[in-house]
Amino acid sequence: MTENVVQLLILGREHDEFAVYAITTQYEGKSPVVKSHLLPINDWKSSGLHFPSFIDVGEIIYILKEYVDSAPLGYLSDGDKSRLIEFLAKRGG
């Protein structure tokens, strides 16, 4: 069986679920609406990512904890955390 690995930004955990944002490497070819939901991760290498990546804040996704590997690949830098907070504040969320 092939595992499909998806990179996620874990926002929090409640009971048996994680609240997450998806992380994507795809930007080109996306519609202006979709692009408006994507925040570039400036420090992607030091965050443990292999390619330039974006946090998709279009929706919070809820995933059962059994589907989330508890070993993190990395962490957002303080600068990227601040940028995410500002990005969300400007969006009203």
C-alpha cells in the first residue's frame, strides 16, 4: 500500500482531531482567488520543507489524529509565524 504524504501546519488538537492548514508547493496556474489564500513560507528550508511552499489558509481542515504522523518535519520560523498572524488578521480571520 502506498502512503500519500501531505504536509500540514497543525493549528491545534481537540479530542481526537487536529485542526490544520494544508501546505502546498503549487502556486503557478492557480486562480487569483486561490492565490489570495496562499501565504509563502519564507524560511521553508529551515522549516524542514524540501521546496518553496505556501500555507493554504482557505479553510481549516479537521483530521482524525490516527491519520496524522506525530513526528513533525519542522516548525515555522518566528518570522513566518508573525507573517501568518498578520495575513490572517488582514483577511479577517
